[in-house]
Amino acid sequence: MTAQGEQAAPQWGSFTGDQVAALTRGTSFLAEPRERDCPACGRRAVRAYLNAPPQARRPTLVSYVWCSACHRFVGTRAAHPAGIVVSDPLAVLSAEQRRELEGSLVGFLTHLDRLWDSGVLPQTFTAAV
Ligand SMILES: [Zn+2]
């Protein structure tokens, strides 16, 4: 027993390799941008944010995937599927604000989680004509 009382903030940690593999099964987030089951805690609370960095040499999609319930996360990079346009709710930020936000991964994930709670995320994915 500890006498710490309430914790100020939940600890963030990485998904294990098996959990990441479980996350990649099933429909892709691009096709169905909604919460899915967490392979770690079992709650339907896994969320994602995808970003196409403009400075990437090849069309790339960086994805941030996290569980809102148990605060595990994983970041991945993949080729940007041709013809898919990714909206970016963070485009309102200046380059400096964005750099600052992304400077702390935990801070960034906390920010994304709040955006999801307020309905800004999930973003939309549309086929370019
Ligand atoms: Zn979880």
C-alpha cells in the first residue's frame, strides 16, 4: 500500500510487439477511422492520428496510435497510399507551435487525445479525384 493518493497523470508506455501485431490486423484505420479494441487492456479506446510530413522525401504517412484508456502507444511510418488525401486538424498550428508540441511525445499524445475527445479527431481520409 502506498499513501500517494491520486496520480497526477497516467504513465504512458509502449505497446509490446505482439500488441502492435494485433493492432495491424483487421480493417485499416484509413478505411475505418474510429476507435478499436485495445490489445493491452481490452477497452475500445485505441485511437490514431495520421500525418503526411511535407518534408518527407517520399510520400510518407506517420501514424500515432494510442489507447485512451491504458495510455499505451506506438508510432509507425508507412508509404502514403497513392490517391488518399489526409486532412490535418493540426494544420492550424504554426510551424513553431507544432515543433514545440511534437517535442514531447507524451505531450503530443495527450494533445491528440484531447482533440479526439472534443471531436476534432478522427480526421478524414478522402480519395483524390
Ligand atoms: Zn488500452
